[in-house]
Amino acid sequence: MDPSSALRLSPLKRSAAAAATTRLDLSAHLPRRPLQEFARGSTIYSPEQPSRNLYLVVAGRVKVSGALNGGVVVCCIAHKGGLFGESALVGAQDRSESAVALDPVTLMSWTRDEIEQQVERNPQLGLALAQYLAKQCLELNERMESLMVHKTPERVMLALAQFASKTGVRTGDGSTRVESLTHKTMAEYVGTSREVVTFQLNRLRKLGLISYSRKYIDISAERLEESIRRASSGELAKEGRIAV
């Protein structure tokens, strides 16, 4: 596969296009349930603490991860308005993934039977869920493609571009601000080690593409896109500005 073919549409535009076509307020179609609150770092479910529910994030962020080749890979990071625990809808008896609160989080949850009953009453929920799950499949396919095609420096930049597109807020200086993640979580997201992520983030900071603190990452989105394009074409490696 030609790496440049995966970037004909920029990562920001590609993610934004997917989000724009499926920007649905699922909470408008789902019945209200009692709010559940979890402290930062709390396990919501795991193979040892199973759950059979579908969850909606009302506030905060949730990391959903699974085991892969003896390590851990982040399947998704669910933000406000996002769902996780979708395997409940297909009746999966044994979940291999874990869900952990990255922040203090507020959730609502439903069983499969409750969702099916609500879809019968409100077919729009079925359509909204189908569109949401299709978007999730496209995003996961894009990430799997990234793991196969791109080297680690590109994967780190692509992850930052995706975070900026999905949840970023424009700041006064023109950068895009996203909530910070630990280097360990980002390493699990892109499929590398914490030490490599730390090295790559420091490199991007020295290049002026990002700045970060314990709370936020400010991303120069347009410049980052250009660096992704150049890294994919090999230009930065030839200039000695990227470790491959």
C-alpha cells in the first residue's frame, strides 16, 4: 500500500468529514437513566468486573482498551456524547476489553433489552445507532491502516490531528486545544512505548508544532498536517528532522 494514498484527504479533513455526517445527539433518542459517576482512574468494567450494558458519556472521557500480543491497545477514547460497550448490542457474553475513567466521568447505561425496546418505540434511535456505529467502524479501520502503513512518528502526529479534529477547541492564537492524555495512554493508542511517545512529543514541541501542559495540548493543526504529508513522502527523513 502506498502511504501517500492514505493521506490524499488530510487527517483533519477526513476525521471532520466523518464526524460531520454522523454528528447525532444520541441522548435525544435514548430514555433517561440514573446518572452514574466514576472517579478518575476507576474501572467501569473489565474481564474481571464484567458488564452487559451500553454506556453514554455525559461528561468526561473514558478509555476503552483490550489486550493484544501480551500488551494493551486503546480501542477508543469516548468523549461527551459518545458511546462505548457496543458489544452489549450483539449479545457478547465475554468482553475482552476494559473501560477506565480518564477524568471524573458521568455516564448513563442501558441493557440490550432496553435498547431493543426503545428502538421499537422510536425507529430513529435505530438509525442513529447504525450511523454512529458505522462511523466508529470507519475510524477504527483508519487507525488499523495507520498502524500498518505509517511509522511511529507519523502515527503520533496522526493521533494528535484526530484528537484536534474530534474534540479540539480553537484558541486565540490560532492553535487547537485538546485535553491532555498521559504518555502511557497515548502510547497504547498509537501502538508504541511510553518512552517513544515522550521522545516524539518533545520533538514536535521543539519544532513548534505543539505545546503542552498537564491539562492541555495546543496543536498547530495546519502545520502538523503539512508535517504529516512531508513525513509520509519521506521529505522530513531526508532532511534528518524525523526519526524513522
